[in-house]
Amino acid sequence: MGIPATIRDDFPILRQRVNGKPLVYLDSASTSQKPRQVIEAVVRYYEEYNANIHRGVYSIAERATAEYEAARAKVARFLGAAEPAEIVFTRNVTEALNLVAYAWGRRHIGPGDEILLTEMEHHSDLVPWQLLAQERGARLRHIPFDDQGRLILAGLDRLITARTKIVSVVHVSNTFGTVNPVAEIARAAHARGALVVVDGAQSAPHRRVDVRGLGADFYGFTGHKMLAPMGTGGLWARRALLEEMDPFLGGGEMISDVWLDRATWNEVPWKFEAGTQDVGGAIGLGAAVDYLERLGMEAVEAHEREITAYALRRLREAEIPGLTVLGPGIDDRGGVVSFVIDGVHPHDISQVLDTEGICVRAGHHCTKPLHRKLGLGASVRASFYVYTIKEEIDILARALLKTRELFRVAG
Amino acid sequence: MSLDDLYRDVILDHYSHPRNKGTVEGATVTREGANPLCGDEIRLSLVVRDGVVQDVRFDGKGCSISQASASMMTERIKGRGVQEAGRLIAAFKAMMRGEAAGEEMGDLEALQGVRKFPVRVKCATLGWLTLEGALEEAAR
């Protein structure tokens, strides 16, 4: 079963016009749009049972707690976790990765230890490890990528050493769109006793993820890229691993008992959920998972593959002078197409596209080292999701020709 | 919002044919400016002697607005007194805030249209803020 043609009716924002043109939203890798089923779930929480969780004994507090924990169970099932307790809610994948670096890394990583990343990581999977490495005197190493934006695994045996404690890899590159062979990397890491962290920001929304089959020890994801509200996301790890970790943030809810000079910790996952959580957001995330499960992740992936293949072909056939697409062919690519046009800066491209109602990302997409290696300051990124249609790709291709024309006349 | 407000002919002309591009040999002061959000970069090299900007060149990469603004700026301040350049910087910043410039802006007025696109104002001012830093350095 494919994605129903009526899907766009579920997304109120897609009905509007921008600058007099229909909104063409091609920036889902930044954040996805939200279906009314998710918006309504959040509104229902605030209108019917807004209360703090795990505290009140009154009815609406119990309902809030039950719905919050039900959302956790939905996410756990969605990602293939063994049980809901393996899912820690965070604000986003950035917080999830920081949690691992802080709560696991500070205890286990010492001077001379190595942390292996890749050259295509998002800043959120670079900077937390840089902070940790500086503090602990550890060494950062990086798996390089080739001119197609694919990881070069030939030297992996040399990059993973007896000192390697963590290998952290982006599952799907937010710039190249490359789907990385995480399972293969995980096998090599585990053979040397290293743990594997997977940045799932661009995979959880777009394909069936089985965290255990993937070979991950930690898997971080972001809710707002998968139809859920802003400020939602989480971390998966096995219960035993979460249990032996130190807490991340201290405060209410994460404790078992507190004295003036010490405290003991709550059970997982609540040990990592200090303070009042974004309950409405989590419930919205649960509704987003319901929505995606109804579509079927296989259908989601197939739809995006079709759109992405169409985009690659359409951009090629449009013969836009000076256009270069970054990243691999369709076989190794998720729903992301980044490109540059010789002689027209990405910001100028994005500005012209905006007047056509088209939303694309222009800049370094939080992958500055990747762009630096390519000798680029910035690129343009079009990214797709369940609601993207081929007509939008046609509009993009025509607008790019117009952009090229505007700047050629000037030259 | 019309694109013509932003991409005026004079701006596109400076973008495709930048004036004073490169590096001044024997520069007395050099200065780099960057807009970390979008990655635009400007490098200025100047010969400042006897209170006068004797020579100035810019290099860098970035969008049409940042590069054209820098190009127009070098054209305007080359051979002018440091104090006059300082007044022009203040006038340009005022213009980009939507205030009265208080100076004859000439071609630079073309950049006024950028104000309608708030995200791009930083592109237009990048070269000017870099120049401001360079002149402060030269005065030390």
C-alpha cells in the first residue's frame, strides 16, 4: 500500500499560499510539518487533561501520566526496543547525544581513549564529543567520506583500535542523504569492544528502524522531524546500559530519595527525566508514531525513494547550467538532495525560490566540516517527506532555471 | 516583496564584476569578518597612512549581497580620509536600520531594499563591520 493521495489534506499548513504562491515545503530534514491528528492530540491534552505527571492522584493527572507513558510505549514499539523503559524522552537528538557523552562518556572515557566519528556528522554529533575529549584528554578520529559522499570503510580496521571506546555515526546524512552501513560499522566496533552510538535524526522519520538489528548501543532521534511537535525526541539504549549510567540532569522526578547532602536515583528511564517534561509534546509524539504506523514505514520509505529518484532525474533533465548535486546515487540515498549552482550563492538561490513559495535550506546545514572538505561555504538542500509530491519537484526545477537566468543576465 | 527590490542591477553588477577584489600588497592592516550563521566571509586588506585609506581590497566568499556590498564599499572609501570612512560606516548602518543616513549614499542606496529581507541585512553589513574593526585596529 502506498501513501494515499489525500495525505496532504491532513496537513493544514500545506493549504496556505506564501508570496501569492502555493506553499512548496521542501525542508523536512530541518523539521517536518505536522498533521492535524498530532495537533489535535496536543490540543486535547491542554484542553482536557493538562496536569503534571507522576505526581497528582487526581483523575486528570492520572490520565496525563497514562498518556505520557503510552507515548513512550508507542515509541519503543516503533523503534524495536525491548521495553518502554529503554526509551528516555529528551528535547531532541542533540540532547540525547549530549546525554550519552555526559552520562556514559564521563565515566568510561579517559586520557588516551579514542572516540571515532565520521567526517559527515552533524554538529550535534561532533561538539558533544569534542567537549568530552577536551575534558577527558581523549582523542577524536574520523571515518572519511569519498567524492560520492559515502563513508570509506577500507581503513576501518585501523581507525578502530583497542583504545576506541565509542563509535558514533549518523545513520542517514542530513546533507548528502547517504544511508550509512551502520550494521557493518557496529560489527567492527563491537569486535573491538567499543560501543556504538547512532544519530537517527534522519532515519527514524523515514524508514523502518530496528535499533537492536542495527547493532546500536545508543540510538538518538528527534520527534519534530517525524511529524511530532517541536521539543520532542529521545534516546534508546538497553536497560542494563541505562541502569549503570550516571544521571544527566539533576532535579525533581529523577530521584528516588533526597537528603540535604545526597540523593539516590529513580529507576530508568525516569532517572534521566529531571524536572517537568513536555507532556503535551510527548503525547503529540505518540500521535505522530500512530500516524506513521498507519501509513506503514515501508510505504513511507518507498514514497520518498520515488520522490528522490524523480528529483535527481528532474534536476538532471532540467539542464540547469553549473548545477552539481552532492551525495550518492539513489541506491544509497534517503530523501535529501543538496546541491550547488556555480556562480549563484545558496542564499541567493533560496531567496529567489522563496518568492515562488518554495522553502529550501541554504547554508551549511550544521555540517561545516563536511562543507569545508568539499571547499564549499554553503549548499542548498531540498528534502522530502510523506506529503511531498512530484509537482513540487517540477516547481523547484522551473524556479532554479529562473534563478540561473536572473543571475546570468547580471553576469 | 519583490525580488527587484533586493537584486538591483547595480548590486548584481558588483557581484558579477567585483571591484578591488584581492589582497593589497604591503597592507598596513588586514581584517577578517564572518557571518557564522550563513558562512559568508570577507577579508579586507588596507593601506592606511596619514589618516587616509590609500588602498583597499577585499576577498571572500558569500552571497551576492555580502560581496556586492563589500565591493561598493571599497570603491567608495578608497582614497578617502579615515574619519570620512568612519562617518560613512555609521551612515550605512543607520540606513540599514531604516534611519536617516545623514550622508550622500550614492549607489549604496541600492542596498536599502535589503531592509525588506531582514535575514539578509547581516549580509549587507558584513563588509562594513569588518571595515569598522580594521580602522579601529589601524588607529591603535
